[in-house]
Amino acid sequence: MKQKLLNSPMIYAFGMLAMMIPSQAFSSFYTYYYVDKLGLSIGLATLARTIFLIWDAVNQPIFGYWSDRTRTRFGRRRPWIFIASPLFALAFILVFSPPVNLSESGLFTWFLVMLVFYEAVAAIIWVNYGALFPELFKGDRVRTKASAIQQGYQIVAILIGTAFTPVLFNALGFGNMAVIYSLVFLIFMALFLCFIKEDEEASKGPQLKLKEAFKATLKNKPFWLVNISNSFAQTVNGLLSATIPFYAKYVLHIPEKQNTILFAAVFVSVIPLVAVWYWLLRRMDPVKGWRLSLIMYACAVIAFWFGYNLTSGIIAGVVVGFGLAGFLVSPPMVNSRIIDLDVAKTGSRREGIYTAVSSFIVRSSGLISSVSFFVVGVIFGYESGDNPGPDPESTFRYLISVVPLILLSISIIISFFVKIEDRM
């Protein structure tokens, strides 16, 4: 049984399940919690995110470089994940447990410090987890299957992290919610670490020095185009998750406890739709399949514009779920193909650096999302839950539909410039 589970797509996906439950709860509710519940201004929230990204620009590639050059009897990636996991659990709890009665400047300071701490340890885990994918799974068909299973687990995690989270924090508070999710994270991550074994041969190849490694990565045009395109699409993922609680309150005018139903409409529908995209993508070139998923996602977000009550919101959520499912499955296949070609060209396996730089580019979507939130808020006069302005409905109708459509259109345009060789 253990041999059957070792390095299986199902076990690999346990790592995604572990990380995504707290990560999705974080991305969906930290802005809502600090801005609407605690009264932190959008301007200060955006400033904190900007400061973090300056730090993130440095730590992501360095973490990837260190990971590639790590040599232990336990592998290159697993030791990093093992060390970072308890720190991640602690950071997640602290994000949602600020001291009471802080001034706005005190709340901003707490938010900034905890954000930097949380994102640093999260980056270590994501970089090393992502670097394992092209090493463990070889060939387009196997990768398509592994990606579909991984994203199926991810959707389950997203559903828990979004739809179930309002139930938890309404019943127990944000701090207790964070404790529960941290325990769940540690249990699933332990299962992942027990049944993943790295390829010993992968760590024996030559490794480029820091300057040469980054120079080779910077010169890889398809890699940059794919990940810049993905960053705009990933912005939409984060923006939708962060905006849905506001959309439910100010546009659909439904009570907070019904947020669970709205989140479920999006993410429950994605679970069977991942299977549909798996069937489509295994019959297509990875780049063409990825591009199709972006086009379908762009068409889908328009549906949120027409929401006005819970029923119409649910219908829009199901439509968006189809586009989201395709985008979740397709990017790992394209990035893995790029890494394979790089190995064939350089003889050096640098999944860590590629994953780190890719992660940084895509994670920079958080800044795009924050800036979009801030700009649209300024235009319509929304400042915080204490001062929502004269037209909060328009604020969040534009944020959940028009802004995502613009971002996905940019992503699609960039995707047409991506050309990846078929031969290695």
C-alpha cells in the first residue's frame, strides 16, 4: 500500500489541499477582516501590500536558488517544507489574532509585520512544493492527470477555505477559525511529507552559480510571457475571492451568513468541471489549451455584472466556475514543458528557481489586485466599512466584473505571443 501511494498524484495533491485551505481563507477574508471589520483604510492596506512585495521580490528567487542547491539525504525540497510548516501555521494564526483596541497606526503595523511573516514562510513552502511537480511527473499525459487531480483537491480546499470560513468565524471568531485551519494544515502536510520521495538523480546534476542561473532564467522569453500572462489571470482569482464578501453585502444585499452559498456556487461547480477540462486538455497542445482556458474565463466573469440577488449570484458563480476550472488545470502543464526544455538545453535542473520566479511574478498579482481595489474605491468613494461612500454597489459591481474582464483580456493578448518548441 505504501509503495502504491509513494509519489502518487493523489498524495502530491495532499500538499495542495494542506496549503490551500488556510491560503484561500487568507486571500478571501484578510482584506474584508482588516478593512470592513477592523476599519483599516484601503490606502494603508495597499501600502502594506506594496512594502511586502518589495521584500517578496528578493526572497522568492533566493529561496528557489537555495532549494536547487540543497543536498540532504531527505532531498532538496522536503526539508524546507518540513521546517517552514509549523512557522506557517503560527503566522496564519497571528494574522487573524491582532491585539484588541489598537489604533489605526498600530493595526497597520501589526498587519504589515504579520503579512511579511506569513508570506515569507508561505513562499518557502510554495516554491519547494511547486518545484517537485516537473520532477515527479514526466510527460504531458501524466502531467495532465496529475494537474487535474491536484486542482480537484485545490477546489475542495478553496471550497472549504471560502464557503465554510464564514460559518466558522461567525460561530467562533476569526482567531479560532485560524487555529482550526492551522491544525488541518499540519495534519495534511504531514501525510504529504510521509509519502513523497524525491528523485535522487535530479539533485546530482550540475548547478549554475547564482548569477548564471538567474541570467539563464531571465533570457527564457516563453517563461516570462507565460507567467506575466498568468499574473493577470491570477489577479482575477484573488480579486474575485476578496470581493465576493463585499459583492454579497453591497450588490446582492444578502446577509453575511449566505456568503457560504455564494462561494459554494463558484467552487462546488468547479469540481466536476475540472474533469471536463481534463478531457479537453489531454487532447490539445498545452499552450493552446491554456489559451482557451483564459478566453473562457474572460467570457465567464461578465456574468457577475448581472447579479442583483442570491439566485442570480449563484447562476453567475456557476458560469464563472467553468472558466476558473480551466485556468486552474492548464498552467502547470505549460510551465513544466518550459522547464523540460531548459533542462535539455542547459543540463541543469533548476525547478526551484523557475518555480520561485514564476511564483513571484504570479504573486505580484496581489499588488495589482490591491491597486485595483484602491483605485475603484477612490473613484466611487468607498473607504472602509465605517465609510462605504455614496455608491458601494457600483464599487463592487465593477470590481467583480469589469476589472476582471480587463485583466483577463490583457492576459489573453500576451498569450498569443507565446511560442514553445515541440522538440527537446
